[in-house]
Amino acid sequence: MKKYFLLGLYTFLFLPANSQELRRIGSMGIGFSAVNDSIIKVNKLKNKNALLVTSIVPGLTGEALKIAKGDIVLSINGIFRLHPQGLALNKSITKFEGDEVEYFVLRNGMEMTLKTKAIARPLETSSDYNVTYDQFPFMNGINRCIITSPKTSGKKPGILIIQGYPCSSIDNIPALNPIMQLSDQLTKRGYVVMRAEKPGIGDSYNSMECYDIDFKTEVASFEAAYLKLKTVADVDTNNLFIFGLSMGGMEAPFIASQVNPKGVIVYGITTKSWHEYLTEMLRFQNPNMGVDYTQIESEMKLYTTLLYDLFVNLKKPSELIKKNPDYLKLLQRDFNYIKDDDFLTRSIIFSQSLNKCDIPKEWSKVSSHVLSAFGEYDIQAINNFGHKEIVEIVNKNHPGKASYMEFAKTEHGMIELLNEKEKWEIHTVPGKMKIVLMRGLNQKFINDVDKWIKAIIEKNYVLPD
């Protein structure tokens, strides 16, 4: 069972920072599903590491490859251990524009090798505003960023959007994606908006890769993105804001305490330790996701020892599974475990390092204006405790700097729902999420955030040196 927390194999080249333009990552344009037991039996496959082709997008690498719906992919570029999750972000799979890609497939019982040159992933465009692909140095490499800006002349306030937990790309994502909707609507309201890839994602080249980095490294990457935003020609550097969503909101104070932006907006967060948050989340979500209450009570006793070993004793999932095989089922159902030391689709290192951080203490260091926004139906944030705590902490140390807003019937993706039942249906009823996304972001949320930013700017508060 998939859980909904504050979320969402590369070969690297080591490049001197800013030494050259980033190469465009290749597209895939192929829909995959895991092979089921029936497919394995009929095709006499040795294991479940193959993939079934379910769809092909015109104009991208898959079509050029002449792959067909129904093909069974046995290997891609020499990689035989395949899983649908994360394929489109794996540079060993997608390659870069112009590189050769090779698929070994089974078609109607016959094995064949398909080869072609990778076609670039399409770039974002807009008729309403400028879209600029840029980059910034980070560690031993370069990260991709995308800047959207109004076509009007003059300096404009800048906003860095920090996305949530997953190691997923922010480049040319679907128009209905809440991050894309937020970026689009803020740009149309007169702001220069930056989205930045996490290390190793998309076009980025880095010495480390998102799946393997710890919390502080990810924070440092977004601090580097903020410093890049300050150099953008039409940005008013006295009016820079950080907008952190979900995990991005938990990272925001660590960045703000260092760079002192004009303001910080956070949405869908917790201020509790990661260990405490996950324990609370399991009790809160599982009964509403169909798990029996008596089963939950039994499992929570097992989780008590599992999470203690992970976050206090700093054990790895792989060694704990060997110690107690019962952990495997729980890790797979509730923490998206696949193999090795995965935990919530990333290395356990990220969660362990996050758990060591004192989030309330970091908020006490933030001297910027702060807007803490909570959605009433946000099942990932659970409740408004953390959002209100941020306001209390900031105002205690910097009186009058923090404000709290609550948005009725609004879920984690900033969309207003019709009723409380929908906050569970969007995660349990097939197709429901897409229907809800088509409604668009809660316009009261966008309007109120926009008004708050403009009110802060109009105070003519000048950033200290």
C-alpha cells in the first residue's frame, strides 16, 4: 500500500562549474508496466526484472526505436535489472541527445535488439511569459534550473520554488502538476520564478546523485539555486522569496537562515522529528487506507522497533530485513521498499540525516518574514500543529515577522476539494486525482499568498548587508 508522506545507477561526467552548456537529457516516450506472473509463465521469463511496453509517445526515442506495444523489454543499454519506477530519470537508461540507446526485447516469442539515437526531451515553452533554461554550479558539477519571467521590462520580485521529497524532475512536467500550476500562476502575477533540479536529476551533472545524497546536501543545492536567482538580470534582489512545498518547506529554514531572503512561504510541512512524524503518519493514514485497526495495533509494535533501529541505531533496511523478515512486508507496503537500502524511494541516508536535524531550532534563526500556510485536508501534514509552531517560534525571536493562514478543504497539492471524503479518494480511487487536478489550484490560496508577498514588498523593508 502506497503511503503519502511529505514527499513526490547514473554514470556521471565531472565537469568544471560553468565550463560548458549542459547537454539535453534524452527522452524515453515509452510507457511500461511490471510483468505479471501470467506474462512470466507464457514467455518463460526467468524472473520479474523485465518490463511490458504499454504505450509509445510519438516523436520521442521510443518511436524512433520502433519498439511496439506488447514488447517485453529484457534489458536497456545492458541493464537487465529493470523496474518501472524511476526509469525516465535514469541517465543510464535515457542517455543524452544523440547518444546510442539499445533495447533487447522479446516480441512474439522472438528476441531482438533495437537501436537508435536518443531524441532530446522537449523543452518547456509559453506564449504568456519567457522560459529560460539556465544552470548553476554545485559541488563538482552543474545543476539545471528553469526560470520563468514576465515579458514586461524592469526589475521584478523573484521566487525560488523548492519542491517536495521525490527525486523527480521539475523540467517540462505536465501542466496539471501542482508545481507547474504554481509556477505558471505566480509568473503571470508578475514574479520571476525559478525551479531547480535536485542533484543528478534531469540535465544536471553532479558528483553525487539525488537518490544517494543526505538532507544537508539537498539543502545546499537549493541554497546554490537561490544564489543563482540573485544573479538573474531582471530580478529585484531586495525582494527575493523562498516558497517551500512539503519537504521543500522543511528545507526552507535551513536555507533562509543562511541567505536571509525577504520572505519565506511554507506549505504542507511538519516541525517534528522525522522519526516521530513517520510514526504518527502510520497511525493516521493506515486506518483510512483500508488497514484493519487490530492489524494496525499489531504492526505498530513491530514498527516501534523497526523505526528505532533505523533512526536511533542508524541501521540499514537490508540488515534489519535479515534480522527480522517480517519487516520486509511493512517496508514494501508503507515505505515503497524495492531493494538494498531503499526507504521512501531514496537511500535511507536521507531520512536518517533529516531525523538528526532540529527543525524548530533552525526556524528560530530565521529573521525573514514568514508565511506558514496550512490546508485543512492535507493528509500528509496531518494537522496544523507544525504550521502554528513555526509562527510562534519566529515571532518569539523576531516579533511580528510570521503569519499563519489556513485554507478550508485544501489538500497537499493546494487544490480545494468538495468534501472531506475526497482527501482519501484522491489516493485510493483510480482516476480521482486527475479529476481533482483538473480543477486547478485553490485560487484563494494563490490570491492570499500573492497579497501577502506584495504587502511585504510594499513595506519597503531593505535587506541588511
